[in-house]
Amino acid sequence: MAREPLFDTLARQHWVVADDLIDPTLHEGLYQDCLQNWDTGNFHEARVGHQHSSSRESEIRGDSICWLTPGQEGSASNEFLLWTDALRQDLNRIFFAGLNSAEFHFARYPEGRGYKKHLDQHRAQPHRRISLVLYLNREWVDTDGGQLCIYSPEDVGRELSRILPRPGRLVLFRSDLIHHEVLPCAKTRWSLTGWFRSDRDYLRL
Ligand code: OGA
Ligand code: MN
């Protein structure tokens, strides 16, 4: 998908799926970086806020995450960060979106886990403007589950789409408008998730 139809769709429906934006070599490199971070023990359990106990939390959100930091020059993570920065600048040029920074993490959902319906922009994260998800698994079929459900911005009870986390698939959506959910997966689900933000400098808590 070329950039223009992608941006048109994002502007019109507030979410968009693209299957051929990420180069397959970069996709494979990111998957390897992700697995290496997992093997090195760089992941930790994701949190949803401070109001829940951790057992309750894993029912709401079952993934572990590892934040991306600029790696060695030429590494897949670095290349990805450069790529997303160009995307951020395009979004600003076309939409005057006021996106000043970005943050990304690898995510791993073990079998049986998902993430209940939520919005990415909330009181604790007011600066998240555009969410990005890239799916890293090499293979994914219908029966593997783990679909991303997109709900209507006008009626959050109405499901609009179930997106299968297919290899290299990328989803962009408005963090303030799109409620979404990750259905439980039937095998380990690897992804890269992040946000383009309106603030410039922030402390990650
Ligand atoms: C998230 C999220 C969606 C996905 O991490 O906030 O909603 O498909 N991820 O992994
Ligand atoms: Mn989310």
C-alpha cells in the first residue's frame, strides 16, 4: 500500500491496516532482535495502572514487554526507529499532527493471554496520539487467535474488524478514539507496539 491511501484511510476511519509497508528483511531482523531480548531476560510484565493487583492485571493484560532503545548502528531496531521517524514527519506534514516523539516496545503474549478492551490514550498517558502495532511472528493462521478487535469510535460496543496478527502486518490507529482488544492467542504472539506522542520529553514510569 502506498503512503497516500494509507493516510487517507487513517484520516477517514481513524484506523488502517497495511501489509506491505515493512521490508521483509527488516521484519525478520526485528523478530530476531525481539527474540534475543527475550532470551537475555530484558522483558518485564506489562502494567495497566496502579489500581489493580497484579493477578487481576494479567487477566486484563497478559503480555510482557521490552522497550526499544537505539541499538548499534545498522541494527534492525535502529533501522525501524529511523523508519518510524520518517513516518512521524509524514504524518505531521500531511495532518499537522503535532507528533513530537515516539516510544515503542516489543510485546510477548503467551498462549491463552490477550488484552481486554481499552483505549491507549487515557489520564495516565494523555500524550499518546497515534498507536502503531507491527506483528512479528513468522506464521500466523486463523486458529492461532490473538486477533486485534477494532471498535467503532461512535459506538464502542460495535466491533468493526478483527485483524489477524499476520507476519509483517502493520496497524495504525488514533490512540484517543479507537477502543481495541487483543483476543487470547493459541500460541506465543510476538509484536512491536508503540505510540507517536505530542510531548517532546517525558519520563517513562
Ligand atoms: C497495546 C495493544 C494491540 C496488539 O499494546 O496497547 O493494544 O494487537 N496492542 O498487540
Ligand atoms: Mn492498546
